[in-house]
Amino acid sequence: MKHSKYLKALAVAATVGMLLILLGGALVTKTDSGLGCGRNWPDCNGSLIPKEITAEVLIEFSHRAVTGSVSILIVLLVVWTWRSLGHIREVKFLGILAIFFLVAQALIGAAQVLWGQGDFILALHFGISLISFAAVLLLALIVFEVDRKFDADKVRINSKLKKHTIAITIYSYVVVYTGALVRHTNSSLVCPDWPFCNNNNPTALPINMYEWVQMGHRVAAVSIAVWIAYITWHVIKEYKNQKTIYWGWILASVLVILQSLAGMLVIFTHLNLFMSLLHSLFISLLFGLFCYMILLVLRSNFNQKTN
């Protein structure tokens, strides 16, 4: 049975909205607008609607407004899918994840405004939002019956690919955290060159914490790119007849290449805002794709048990 067009519209709106929350949070960090509303939350500089509008106030207040509005959409989506699609195994679990991590990221953001947080704690903020985004995205895919369209009931994934899929999804979260740490410790331009911190002396070790943070992220990013390339090579060899797996990993390779190029251009353009937001966008989409691959692993396990 086709799901209601209104449920589909809600799923799209919630997914796009959650992506806007992610990018809005990145925008707040990249423009140093976190205290645009002062040490006030949920009000802004002592009033519900800010009286004086500056760029920082507009960015921070808009992010709060989007987060509040999208939160309502996500709660509606979770309740509706629980009532209409509760028979699907993952729906309730994804709904709990979406709401729990949405609340968690909001509380971390509020705590930063009210009391301040250390850089290593703040770096968790983007990653926590990312889990909520992935959960909402998977709910949307279920609403649009992507499993049926892509014949997920026929998916068969061997043990090797299952292990790689789970491991690289976890590792991608480490990459996300190190990238967020680069932003929150203001380490983005501590290394003027790329791919090495100093191309004239590529074997030199970092000399301070900021260089360690920057180069640690670069090493993590290179590692995941190589790992994805290996998995894609394996999939191209072994999964030509399973188009969902085949094209899914090719898409992962494309996204990680775009992510790497955006990261390089962030350095070369001296933190160009558009490039910085693209960098956040590509890793968000890649993590969402990894989570869908995890869902396919679960589908494969179920298919193998029932056949």
C-alpha cells in the first residue's frame, strides 16, 4: 500500500529541515556567532524576539528558530510513522534515536550559551545532530518504500562486507569528530599547505596541539577515503548483480572525493564560507548513506534467516 502523500511530504520536510539544522550549526560555528544572543537561552539578549539585529544575532537566532520548527516536524513524523508503520522492525527504534539525539544536541547548544563548554565537548555537537539526521533520513526512506523499489528483500551481503560496513560507519564518526574539533579549536588554518602541514618538510611532526588536531583530521580523512576505495573495489568485483549495494558504494566513493576536495579548498580559500558548508554537507550525506548501508546489512541478516 502506498503511504499517504502528506506523510511523504512531512518526511521530506523533516529530513531537509534536519539537514538545515546541521548546516545552521556549522554556520554558527564558522561565523563565530554562538553568542549572538548573548548568554541567554531560549530568549535572545533578554527578549523573545531580538530587538537589535546584527549578523551574529541573525545567524544564531535563525538557527534556534529552525531547530525549534524542525523539532515539531520530527515529533510529528515519529508519531505518524509509529502509528502507520509500527509493524516495520526499525521504525520505533529510529524514532527514538531521532528525538533523543535532537534533544541532546539542543541541550549541548543551550549549555554552551549559558555556561560555556570546552572545545572537546563542543566538537560532539555536530556528531550528535548527525545521528538524529541519519535516523530521520532512514525514516523518510522507509516512508518512500525505498526497500521495495530497490528490492531490499533480495539483498545478500557476505560477512566481509558486513564487517567493513559497520566498522567504517563507526570510524566515519571519528572523522566527523576530528573535523569538528578542528573548527572548535580554531585549527583550520594552522597548517598553510596541503596535503602536508608544510609541503617543504613533509616528514616534520606537528609542533603544537593545533597542528596535531589539524593533521590528525587529515590522516583520518585520508584513511577513510582509502578504506572506501577498497570497499568499492570489492563491491564492484562481487556485487554487480545487486544494484543497491553496487551503486551505493560508488556513490560513497563520489561523496568522499567531493568531501576531500571541499576540505582542500577550505584551506586554499582561507575558510571560504561556501566551501566550509559544502564540506559539512558532504560528510552529512556520506554518514547518512553509511547508515542506510547498515540498514541493508540488517535486511540481509533477516533475509538469510527467513530463507
